[in-house]
Amino acid sequence: MYAYLKGEITYRTPAFLTLEVNGVGYHLNIPLSTYTALQGQDRATLYTHFHVMEDAHTLYGFALQTERNLFVQLISVTGVGPTSALLLLSAMSVDEIRSAIIGEQAHVLQRAKGIGPKASKQIILDLKNKLSKESPDGPVLLPLTDSATRDEAVSALMSLGINRIAAQKALNQVVKEQPNLSKVEDLIRAALKALA
């Protein structure tokens, strides 16, 4: 329905943002890579996917068409919904996901919360041939460990459906194992991998 939206970012979190287009504010759920790509920008063009379910109409936004395309392919897989697809795109780059699918590495896909053995095998079964025919684009890299950064990471993990205690434990583990991580996106990504 909507190919893309171009406008002013009026509110942003690692999980969603509000984009004002001609006086209308659109709530868009986003992966971490999009959040990072938009750091420091007041205006943006987001490639969108409008997902309709019986009880909800939801807009998803992506900084790159490759992210949106992979998201659409992921949600076409039986057992993979939009939340799981966003978690996968937040935990790994587009290239990492493509490589795992093409290389039939189900264990790599299972690092993302919400992707179990059955879903990872189904993703590989459904998408391997499609992705093998496409040429991959470059990965989107994520662009803070004070208490404000930590609180933002906990909030983002909670908005992705992870309870506060599990989020805090994962962040504790990440900070202990990787003390050099200081950006909220890196913390969230590492915590998602730790939770898998």
C-alpha cells in the first residue's frame, strides 16, 4: 500500500519512531539497523511495509530497501511473524541473515529471540533458493555504558517483548563479557544474542 514515507522524525526509540508526513504522524516499527542509520537525522525516507491482521494494522519502516525486502520474505515463512522478523533483523545484519540461510546454518538464526529450531529450518527451506538468486548488498552497521544508555537498552528490549528481569540479566552478561560496548544499539544486539 505504501512504498515509502518521507518526512520529519518527531519521535524515535530503538524499536519505533514517529514520522510526520504532511501533518500526519505515522508510527513505524523499526529494526535496530534503521534506528542506527537515522542517528543525527531530523528528516528521513523510510521504505515501508503495511501489515494487516484481523486485530491490527501496523506499519514497519526500514532505512534500506534490502531490509524491507528481507522482512517481507521472512514474514512469508510459516511460523515467522512481524515481531520475530524484526527481532531477527535487530539481532543480525541483512548479510548475516542471508549468509545463514544460504549456508543452511539454522543455529545462527536461532541466536535471535523468537526463532527456534523449527522456525529456523522453515526459513532456510522457504528462502534459500530465493536468496541464492539475489546479490547481497553491503550490511547495515549499527551506530552509549552509562546508566541512561543502559536504561534505554532495557526499555528497547522490553518493547521487543522481553521482560525487564531477563533484559537486565542479559545486559549484565554483555557488559561483563564485552565492556568496550558503549552504544545502545550494540548493547541491544549483544543482549538479543545472549537471550537466544
